[in-house]
Amino acid sequence: MTDPTTSLSTNELAARWGLKPSALRHHRSQGTGPAFVTLDRAFLPRSTPYVVYPLASVLAFEAAHNITPLN
């Protein structure tokens, strides 16, 4: 299972990059964004995000695409 301390939710990544969460969902559906992991909702508390972006993947994507995070 992905460790929540080393991954970002869609909302967290959107805030990091200054995007709307819907923009990240679009990139995810097109296969053009950073790697993500879909977690099994059956084993998660209700408020836990089921799509997360591992921090290592986010950092690699930022480096490869010259993205400077806002925060």
C-alpha cells in the first residue's frame, strides 16, 4: 500500500501546481500527468483519497517537465 506521508492527493497536487483538481483528473484520464496509484476503497476510511500521486513520481515529473511548485 502507498504510504500517505510520501504521496499527495489530487487536491494537494493541484494546490502545489496552482491547478484545479479537475485539470489533474483530465491529465490522469489522458495519461499525460505524473504516475498515480488507485487504492482499493474497500479498505480505506471514508475521508481517505483513493487516488494518490507518489511523491517520488511527482518530483520526477516536475524535474522532467521543468515545473516549479508554488508551495
